[in-house]
Amino acid sequence: MAVMPLRDAGAGMFRLLSVSEVWTGWTRGGGCRGSVMPLSLRHQGSMHTELWCGLPGADTLERSNGSDGSDGLRDAVPCVVAVCQDSSTQAQAIVSAKSDLQLELELELFVTLLTRRRRNPRDSPTRAIPLPPPASPPPTPPPPRPVKPRDLHCDDDASVIATLEQLCYFGFWGRMEASFDCNDATVNGNGLGNGAPLPPSPPVSEKEENVKGNEKEHAPPSMDTSNTATTLTPPSPPSPAIGLGGYTVTAQPTPTTSILTALPSQPTHYGPPFHTLHFTATHHATSTIRLHLCPDTPRWRIPASIVPLAPAARAPAAASPTVITAPLGQPFTFKLPPLALALDPSTPLVATDLYTSFALTLPPRCSVYGMGEVTGSFKRKPGSRYAFWARDAQCPVGENAYSSLPFFICVSPAAARRCVGVYLHSSNALDLHYAADGTRMTFHIVGGDVELFVFAGPSYAAVAAQFQALVGRPRLPPYWAFGYHQSRWGYDTTAKLEASMERHRQAGVPVDAFWLDIDYMDAYRLFTLDESRYPGFAAWVRETAKGRYGKRLVAVIDPGIKTVPAGDASYPPYTTGASQGLFLRRPDGTDFTAKVWPGHVALPDWFHPATSPWWTSHLAAWLRAAPVDGLWLDMNEAANFINGDAFAPAASAADRVDEIFIPTDPESVVHSGDAAQRGAEKPPPPAAFDSTRPLGVTNPPYSIAHGGVAAQWPLHARSTAVDAVHAGGATEFDAHNLFGLQSCVATSQALLQLRPQERPFVLTRSTFASGGRHASKWLGDNWSTWESMRHSVAGVLAFQMYGTPHVGADIGGFNGVPTTELLTRWVQVGAWYPFARNHNLPTTPCQEVWRQDVVGVARTALRRRYGLLPFWYTVFRELEVSGGVAVAPVWADDAGSIEAEGQAGEGVDESFLVGSHILVAPALYEGQRSVRTWLPPGLWFPLYPSPRSSVPPLVGGAWATLDAPLDTCPALVRAGCIIPLHPDCDTQDSTGWRAAGYSLLIVLDAGDAADGAGTGTAKGTLYLDDGISMHSRSRDATLWEDAGAVEADSSDVTFEAVAVEGGVRLTVGGRFGYTGAEAVVRGVEVVDVDSEGRGRRRKSGVVGIGLGGVWEGVVAVTEEGVA
């Protein structure tokens, strides 16, 4: 304990120098949970005195572990005032001291704010925060002097260095910021409870009352609105939770609109509250409710030109929103009873210019999924805090990464609506704090409007479809994009590319596309080609890549445009963009400068109307020299290897050096090419909040968990400057999270303009809501570890929700070296990713699947993938028309499965459904040779023939254990479906497999017979087009129009099968428009059970059922073995 004596300052004044480890309870509990009560002097010997603040009737302090995981003080709230002898700031308060001695004292407290460098090396030292002046200010004191670590005297491990925050009684308001190091549990002074830093203090410029004898009673502000569970009432006159914000309903002009007024005398920790708020609840669509909260003054909202939302439906009176708001005169709250969601009344609403906070209570016994992009398990962990700020980071577990998608689904077996969704339509920085007891979600939003959409489900797929109906459904990628892709950073010559193509050909591994990383560029400059290493590239593409090997090419493009000196015309992408003012700008109008691979770069301002035409023109010129088939958008968060602007006042000398920059720290990529090492590690981020500066976009009052809860970097750390300005006045503070989406839109539209007859293929690292309409997605720079492979499954599942279903992870891992077993298993699960690509660093060994140790398993897994391409394509066509998910968790099917989900823990998301009828249960752990999975209702057969003598079908609605030897990825198919396939063939790309035509896997259900033999039925669909053309509907129809019927050049084929003696009666129907020669069913395989209940597989001979019109007939099949 830090022990400092009480010193007589004369004239009845005292200087109290005492701090106590009770501060640990204060911070972990989230700050004061009620009003400050009369202070008591508690004497503990002659060495020190503590000034404590407790609740009425609380004679002792009792520590308790709250349900939210915090180690808080519930029955009494401590407040220890640290006062230094050489005080430089004064404040006065009248204190009614009620100790055991019933002392009545009047104290004038002289306070010097103590600081100390935080234990975490990433954090900067805390800064001294001066107190506001008293009502009758004394002579101006000298500025506060930060106390260096050597000035502090602590005689045990429980050291507490505190600055005063909101010391209050009878209107006195002070400030504090603290760093605690008690029993090795670090709690920093600007975040949330349970070990997370508390929100930073506001600047000294904010006016506060300090009126001696003022009859308004105040309490210190809560430092954790997410964990506030109760609102305590101080003595007369009563007042709710002072300092926490709070609004009351003062008018209700319509049944769906409420006008809210800030409660009187409600100073907040985050700046002055908005006096008036308007709350509107509207029935946006049949199963979608929109909740909008805004002040009188205009606020930033995402422009409809960037993310156009579906127009609101005109709901009849009977379909009015089921939203119940508080009556007039009551504290504001709302409830959605059918959905078991409500505004948490124990967490008062805070609404200021730079910060909004509120909490939703969640359905009972619910699990939460979504909240991306954050690497980790699909089921989110209670007690976690998720940050939303697009960031260049190599898949750090539990931290914000490349995209911002504040959308989650609640799954509850106990609720009437088992699945409901919540989406915050905001591009601002924010945290979502998932309470440790799983009962609520607290929103901490830094700026911007509050526009919340609630989706009523009731199923998991329905919630996803409702979200996609709002923001726009995903576009169907070209057929070749569903094939296998091979990439590597290190194909720095055409010779290396050709060598890889040849090795895959010799190994018999099908590949559709090879990828080029930044190696092809000249000094890493965008829209360039190094002719010395890629000579005659256009001819090579035409004659070798396509002519000899039949492979497509995809090339990376980074958004950063290399800056060149004024008058240097050698790099037109920069000079033409700069002359038109098309780059992100500083507040003074000059171009913002970031630093990435080529050195200093400017970033395109996608808000400027001339930027997309400029982008298209330079892309067109580059594509003539490098005629690739698709584009890969990397670094489009936008990434920055330094903190903000290279020429900002706080920038280092190294930042200002314009040289090729290859970072070396653990979060970055090490390049072994020709570029020399430049500089040292990335600069450490500064402190997130500077208490000596006024509030503003560069100094917001709340620090999200950018870079992790322990780090809480400022928003410009490894990113763009938040005060950088776009055309029209938008700042990066509001629009940063849209950069990735805007780059996707511009690139997709450019390709469509340049190649109007082809469906564009764009892959992105960063995206936003509606991104699936413009690009596919990969999960970023992952790791060659078993954990990273498991997380890839969670990532694929999550992005189905977000409406970007064509997604996958780097097979084998981007960073590191996979073992043979890991690479084998990763190829198996990767063959089931919607987007399947192998990619890794140049400094790691080759992990291409032609390797002798994995080629056998890889060839089998990938040939099976190619056989399933018609099925994948059909599933994705259904998403384009109706929305939903292509890959779903195994519990998504029915109520019983959801009940199983609630009992299963995190592992329930390691198996998944593709479509509704194929279940995949990959082995995701080292040494694993069996997999336990939940089986949804139905009969389940092995998808592929088994060498075992007898395998009865498995009965769903139960858990099952499946064998998974190293050469096998368990996959099952549900009875009652027809799966369209390509017949097995020897070609090595999707074009060859398409030319082979189609076959049908008919899996009959049990039918009506008692033994289930020979009486079943099955149904299925197949979507047909040429796989590449851009249909009129996709190009011209509105985002939400279901215009499939206008596609004259495509077919939606339906199949129905009924078991008959010796075969099946097959009926072909649907809508026919596609006339390709390959549209023929060449063969049929039937899976069902025999009279003894064993699975069996029977095949037809060669058939030739054309898919250009209706057809009905019997297809004979013969038994070739037991399934």
C-alpha cells in the first residue's frame, strides 16, 4: 500500500496523501454504481488515513464476484482521494464525515494528479489531468507536473497510482485517470471492466458545476456502461444514475415515434449530452424492424449511394411494428416482446456528439454468432469485447481485423423466435460488449447515427436472408471461380509460374487459376509490370497460360498509389489523380500520405465522382499489358504501416523517408525478394486518448479495443488519419470502414465496363455490408496451425451470414510451415470452402499440393470438388435470387438441432452443411481419427462409396461419431435429395469438367414401406448458364428484384424421382433457356436402403437425358455394391 501522511495545511485545511487497493475493486467493478454518499475518515493507525465513500447503511466494504465476471464492490462503493504535498491544483468541497466518531469536517483538498508509465509497453504514460476550477477560483496555479515513477513510494505489490475522477459531493466534479497493478492483474484507465481498460477521461475544457451548497446532488460517472446492472438512488432529491446519461420520454407524436429529453443535471464522461433525441420504430419489411435514434442536429449516416438499403415496405396497420416504448414521463426504454429483445433499463442511454452507448437484453439461454471480422470460434464468447475498425492484421484471435460487420444472430432454444438478428448500420468505430452472463449486448459507438435493424427470423437461414434482403443479395461468381486456385507470393517470373502449372498437370491435380502477388509490379507500384521478369507477358498469357495449360490468371492490386515529386511525369496513376484532386486529403487540403510496400503512397478518394473513371482508365491500360481474368484487392482497409500521416507532426523521421518499406515485426510480412530492408519495426502506436487536448475526432472520449482490449490503440494506429477528408466533407473518422467496400465497387464496375459480357471476379480482404454483391472474400493472412484451420471454418460460416458467401481461407496457412498431417487435413477441408485457394509466403517452404506427401489425398479431394461444381453453382444461384447461406452450421436446420447447439459448446461449429443436404465433418485436430458431429433430422448416407461391407444409414436428430482416417474427410448426404454432379473425368479445369456433361446422385428417402426398401422419393434442382456471361438481370435489375425469369439464356431445372422396380421414375421440369451442348444427363446413381436396412448404391448405364425441356421416364439401375 502506498502510505502518505495527513498534513495540516493551516486554517483548518488538510492535505491528505493516501491511496488504497480498494481502487482495484472500483475499476474492476466498472466504476461507481450509484451516487456518492457522505465520506468517512477511517483511521488505520498513525501512518495513514483513507477517505472512503460508501452507500447508505454500508459500514463495511464487501467484495463480490458479479455475474458479469467483474470483481466489483456491490454493497459499498469506495472512493479514495489521493492528495499530494506539493499540490498544484486546488478544489473545494463540503464533506459530511460520518465515521464511527461522527466527525463533521470541512476540507479543502489540494490534489496533484499522479501518473506513472503503464505496465504494458504498448501503452504510453498516463497524463496528468487538471481539475476544473472551483466556483471562486483561486490564483492561477502552475500547470500540473506529471510525477515520474521514481517519485512514487509503494511498499508492497498492491501499488495503486490514481488521479482523481469526478470527486463529487454537492456539485463538485473532478477527474481521474488511473493505472493499476495489483496482484499481477493490470487494469488500465481508459476501457471497460473485468481487466479491460476504462474509458478515458474528458478534456479539461468541459464545463462542470462546482457550487458550494448547490442542492443538486451528483455522483461520479460510470466507467463501464456495459456492466452497469443497477441504478442506485441517492438521498433526497432522488435522481437516476448521475453521470451515466439517461433520457425520459417527453412526447410521442405518433405511435411509432418518441421524443426524448436528457434528464436534468446529467453531465457525462463523454462530453455534453444531446438535449433532445428522436426515436422512431418502423416496420421496414415483413420480418424486419428499423429502430432509429438521432438528435436534432444532422449526423453522419452511410450514404445510400455506397450502401443502398431496400426501400421500406408499406406495411398495413395490422403489421405495425411490435415495439413497445416507455410511456410519457418515464425513462426511455423499448421492448420487442415477440423477439425477446429490449433496451436494457439498467444501462442508461448515453448520447453525445462523439459517443453513444446503450445495451440490449438478449433472448433467454441464447448463443450469439457473428460480429465480424474477428478471428475465433463461430459461437462468440460471453464476457468478450469486439471492436469494429477495419485493420491490416494477420488474423489475431479475438481482435478486430480486415472488415467491419456489426451484425449478429441470437440463437435461443427457449425463445418463441429461435433465431433473431441485430444489425447496426454504422461505419463508425464501435465496440460490442457481450456480457459475461450472456444476457445483454452493449453498444459503444464513436460518432455517427444509430440505425438499428432487427430481423425476426425465425430460422437461422431466414435471418441471414432478411439481412441480405436489406443490404443486397450476393452476386453469382463465374463458374471457374468455384474451381481450385493456386497462389504464392514468390512467382516473381513467368518461368516460376509455368513450372508450377506443369507440376500440377503432371500430378493430375485440377486447377482453374494461378495468382500473382506483388512480385509482378515494378518497385511495387500499382498498374505497373516489371518487363524484365515478365517479358512479353500478354503473349505469354495467351500462348502458355491459356493456350498450353488452360489456366486463368488473377493478379493482386493494392489501392496505394506511389507518390512522386511535383513535375515528375513518370508515373501517370499518381500525376493524373493528384491533378484532379482524387486522393484522400489532410484537413488543409493537401494529399494525405501513407506508407506501404512502395514507400509513400496516396489513397484514392472513392467519394470523389471522378475517382472511379480515373481508376477504370488506368486499369484498362494495365490490363492490355497484363490481361488477367480477375483482380485481387489486398491492403484495402486501407492498410498503413505507420500511424496516420507520414508527415504528421508526431511522425518519426523514418516515417518521412520515402523508400520501399518492408516491415519486420511479428504482425507484418517478411519479403525475401530484391527490395532491401528499410527502417526498423513499425512505430508503436501512441496513447488512444490525450487528456490534455479537447474532445474531437482525433481525440474521441471512448477508446474501442482497436488492436485488442489490452492495447486499445488510437484509431489512426496502423491506419489512416481519422481527420483525413473525402470529397463532400466526410472524414475517415466516419467513413474509414467503407474504404474496402468502395474499392470493391469501383473495381467490379470497372471490369464490367471494360468487359461488359463477362461476369467480373474480384477478391477482397476488406468488405462491409452488401460486399457480396461486388466481390468474393478470403480470410486474410492466416497461420499454419491447427487452431487457424479450425478458425477458418468459423470464418466461412460467419461470412455466409454477412452476405459474402464465396469465401475461404489460405489452404495450408499463409504464415508458417504446415506439417504433412496439417496440410493433408487442410486440403480436405479446403476442398469444401466455397472459395478454395492455396497461398503462402515466399520465405516458407512450398506447400503446393503436387508434393509427394499430400498429392494422393489432394487429388481425391479436389476431383470430388470438381464433380460437385454443378451443386455449388446451383446453391449460389439460389442465394442470388432468395438470399440465405450456402454453408450452414449443423444445428441451423430445426428446433431440436438448436437445442443440441445450446448443449454442445464451441465444437458444434466444426461440422457444417453445404446446401441443405450435404454434411461435412472434417478432422481439425492433430492426430484426430474420428469426428463427433450432430446429425440434423433425416437418414444420412456416406456421400462417397465406402469400402466397408455394410453401412446402414445414420438416423438424424442425434449425435454420431464418424471414422476419419488420414485419407478421409467424412461427408454425408441426406435422404430425399438429388445432387447434380459432373461425371468423373481426367481434365484439369472446370471447362473440361463442364464439357463432360452432368450426372445425378439420387438419394431416396425411406418412403412408406415398413422396411423402407424401394419406395422412396427425392427432389433436386440444377441451375444452368454458360458460367461466365453477365446476364441482363444481374447488370440492370435493382438490388432486391427477383428477376430470374427474364434470363432467357439460363435454365432452372427441377428433378423428381420415385423408386420403381429396378430403378427410378425420373421427371425433369422447370424453366428452360440454356441450350449448351453439354446440358445432358449422362448417368444416374441411386442411393437407398435394401430390404435388410443396409445402404446400397446402384448405377445406370450411359443415358442421354437432354436438359433443354421436360422429360419423364424410367431409368434402370443395377447394384454395384453396398454403400
